[in-house]
Amino acid sequence: MLSARRFIGTAATALSLITGAFPLALAGHARAQGSAPACDAGGEIALLPSPWAPWKGAPLRVMLVTEKPLEGELSLTGPDGSVAATSRERHGGPPYFWFTEIKAPAPGSWYATLTPQQAGAGCGPITREIKVRPDKPGGPGSAAGSTWPLRNAWNRASENLFSAWIEKLFDDPLDAEPSWPALHEVVRDPSRNFLFNHLGLNEDAKIYLRPDCADLPYTLRAYFAYKMGLPYGFSKCSRGGGGKAPTCPQWFSLQNAEEAKPPPPPPVAAPIPPVVSGYFGVSSAPAPLAPPAPKRTGPAPSFAELVQIVWDSVHSGSGRTALADNNTDYYPVPLSANTLRPGTVYADPYGHILMIVRRIAQTKDAAGIILAVDGQPDGTVARKRFWRGNFLFAQGPSLGGPGFKRFRPVVVANGAMRRLTNAEIAKNPQYADFSLDQSQLGVEDFYDRMDDVMSPTSLDPTRAMDEAITSLEEQVKVRVTSVENGRKFQNSKRGEATMPDGPAIFETSGAWEDFSTPSRDLRLLIAIDVVLGFPDRVARRPERYSMPKDKSVAELKAELQHVLASELATRKFSYPRSDASAWTLTLRNVIDRAVDLEMAYNPNDCVEMRWGAPAKSEEASTCKRYAPAAQRDKMSKYRAWFHERRRPPRA
């Protein structure tokens, strides 16, 4: 790892963006030619052109990222001296970024310039050259013994670019509730993916990505590292159990990923051919076993092969490792506005993983918001808000280390890749954000702290409750997609999903994992409790809210309960019944059916049952399919887990 000052100096003096070899990082003391001193309000600045070697036949995209909230304008000046594109729209926070694009750049020298608004106060423009070639270059090449060649290193600049790329990838209006059938549909969208065809190899057309929740962060990190030429690694971990957190005894990198492949199945004996011999005319001597497959030699796995190896290796236990453990892929961070940035993951104690994709600061009219994405076993990816119904938190030795974490930096030392330890991260100025604070928080303390991080000033209680209701509504609508996928599975004539026993209903594989919803339904039941209990939460912590001066706490609680009842009755959604006809419910209907939702996760039941339709009702009249009696019996035994809002301990 380069220190901040050494890295900045190297970039400023030796790198020109002609090769695209590294995102150019500039400090406040860096000077643009013939300008006033560059303003230090932005902290470190990273400038990244895409493709990695720009040429006239491909759109030129430019992203500029700052650590601090610098105000200014990004402009691109062409070889003829005219300004071809500008952008004053700053995104993120932190980090903060601008981006702009030229559809058909002319060959020659282009100049990217950030002009700070503070220019009149001794802060001058920062300008750097970008060479656009007249012909298409080759790709970045290959490296013996590595899946891709290394061109860059992980540090604050590359981490900030990772955060900005993640935010741009999943950017949508706040009320859009975006969802995608598969991750590759996101990365194949050039309007979202700043690194689309970054290598100039048409590489995104060959990528198919359907990660589940545990795989999704690893896949996004691998994709970014692949495009940027960064080190990458992953662990094989246990799932924990017996009162202990998961551990990760094996770690693999780009240099030995092949070794993480599962062993091949044992060879199958060939059929015994009849051989005429002996009195009875047939020999019973066994045929020789088939020879073992030759050991793979040659190049390292391709990106697609690497991703499959990662998917076969990681799982939800990879995120729940103990917070103080050094041999992990993630490390815990403090709960602060500076550390909870896009690319940070959240590991809940029951096996779900999400990744932050955007932070929206509190305003005088609205609470602060954290948005995250998660993957589902059926391949869908959806964006969700941080709130108690989506981000579960609990403490306990058997649960491992839940909470917010970042990827542990992978560095190269003496030609070999390794991960930084907790102590190295804590004292490294490029990171310095390792923290065990979350291990000291109780459940209510954790959610209170997150409220303070997202909304530092007091909240209007009615608006805050409205945000909670909206979050519940989003969660219900996401469930519509999950249940609909189960209906399509039924119609595919692939047979019924086999139901596992005991706690395995939450963690298994196959059709049950893809189309059942026990984990999602448990979260939905918890979300229902959170919304119904919101007036009590305000009464418990009135200092957190802007309490009206003319009302007592009891009067405000009664008013909130009235507003809650009205909102639940008026917010509606529809789901496709078994015959594909739409049926409309309100959030009030969902809450009233909470008891029925305790046994509504089986994909072998009709969708009407999965939404708690009353027996013999018009809504249930289209139901023609029911789970086997043996499965219903098991669900009855497991019902207490859902009724008590708890997941069973792992064996």
C-alpha cells in the first residue's frame, strides 16, 4: 500500500491518464498548470476516464470523485479548445462525485477540469490531460498465474471510486423501488454502469450474473477489481454453530482461485462387459475404473469462472464472522456518516447480506435515508431502505458478528496477495476505520444509534412514521415479486419443491431456496411489529423527535395511532392470483393476516394461501394447489419461530 502522500505525489508527477493505468489522485497542494493553488476543501480527488485506454470509436466517460463536499463544475475540453461537456450535478456524500460523457470523442488531447466555486478564495481549477487514441487499442493483456493483470492498488482513491461506481450503478429516484431479474441486467446497462466495456473487449456481453444475497457483494467487488486491475480474494468459511461464530480457515486470491474449486466426483466404474470364458460362458471380473481427469494446467480461470468459484465458496456465514477476527473477508466499521458509504455491507445475525448503494442526507422536511441492495436466491436484485424491518440486529455468541462491515483490503507483498489485519487497517491512513463499537450495542442501542447517524437533528414524528410505513409498503411489494416467482415455478411443471427439516428451511439449496420465503416472511412479520409499535417508540424516546409544544406525549401518541390506521387502510397493492388475475389488498389487510403469514412461505401452496386469503372467500376461489400434508405438519411445528419472531439456532 502506498501512503496517501506518496501515492498522490506519484500520481501527480508520473501519471497522465493516457494509459488509464490508475485513477489519478490529487491532493489539495497539487497545482494545475498556470492556475492558483488547488482548493484543499475537496480532500483527495480521484479522476477516472473510461475506457481504460480511450479511443475515438468508443464513448469517453469521465468520473471525478472527492472525499469532501467540494462544490464545483466538471468540464471536458476537446482538442480544438472548445468545451464539449460540463456537469455541475454533484452526487453522493461521502464520497462525492461528478461524471460526464462524450459520445464520439475526436482523437487527441482532451482536458478534464474541475473548477471549484471557491476559486475566488485562492482555489484554482484542477486540469488533467486525457489522450484519446485514433485507433482501438488492445486489452490490458494477461498475467501469468493471475486471473487478470494488476494495474492498481486498493487505497482511499480506489475505494472512493468503488463507492461512486456502486452508487451510479443502482441510481434511481427515491420513489422508484427498482428491482431487476438478474445482476447482469444492471451491469449491461451503459447508462448505469460507468465501467461498461471499460476494457474494450465487449466483455459485458459475455457476463451472466445471478448472485444470491451472500454472493452479491463479492460479485460486485470482483467485477470492479476485474475492470480496474485490482487485487481480489475470498474465503471459505464455516457457518458457525454450537455457540460459535463462523470462521474462515481458507483464503484464496487471483493467484490460486483454482484451488478453491470443489473436488471432482469420484470416478464411476464402467459397465461390466460380458466376457465369454469358463463353464457358464461369462466372467464376473470387474472392469477397471475410469482414469481420473487430468489436473488443469495453463492459464488462471476467466472472470466468469472465477465468479462461479466464488459463488460455490462463499455464503451468509462469510459475513457473520466475529468482529475481532483477522482471518475474514470483511471488517467492522464505526456507525458514522463518514463510514456508512456505498459499498459497505450489512450482515444480519440470521444470514442475510445487503450492500449500501446510496446515502441521502437529512433535510428540514425529511429524515436521512440509507438505501441498499440485496440479492435473492431466485436471482432478483432489489433496492431497499435501511430500517428495522430490513436490517435485523441481535447479539449472541451463536449469531456471530452482525453489523456494518467493509471489504478487507487485499494487498501485494513480495509478489503474493494477502489481506490487511485489523491492526494494519486501524493504523493505515488510507482506511483507519476498524472498530468494535457495534459489538457493545444492544438491539435498541443499535437502532437508536442508526437514527442519530441518518438524522442528526430531531425528526418530525409524523414524517418519521410515514417513512416507516413506506418502508413496510416497499417490503410488501418486494414480496409480491418473490411469491409471483413461486407461482411461475408451479406453472413450469417442474414438480414440487422438497421441504428440508428444521432450521434448514432458512438455509438450503435447490427449488426450496429459490422460491420459498421463510427468511423474508420472518422479516416482514418483524416489520409489521415495528410499524405498529412506532407510536410507542416516539413515546419512549420523545427527545429524539420535534415534539409539538401544544400536545403531551400521550396526546401525540394517540394522534400518531390515528394517522397510522388511516395510512394502513389507504395504501394498496395488487398480486397475481393462481389464474394470473390481479387481487388488491391494503397494508391493513396484510397486518390483519399476520398470523396466517406465519405459515405462508411454502412455494408448493397456491399464492392465495401465501397471502393469507380467508378460506372459501372470493379471493381464495382461484386456489387449486396445496402443499403436501407432511409439509404442512412440519410448518405447524416450526410456526413458533415465526410467531415469536426468532430464528432457531444453528446446530
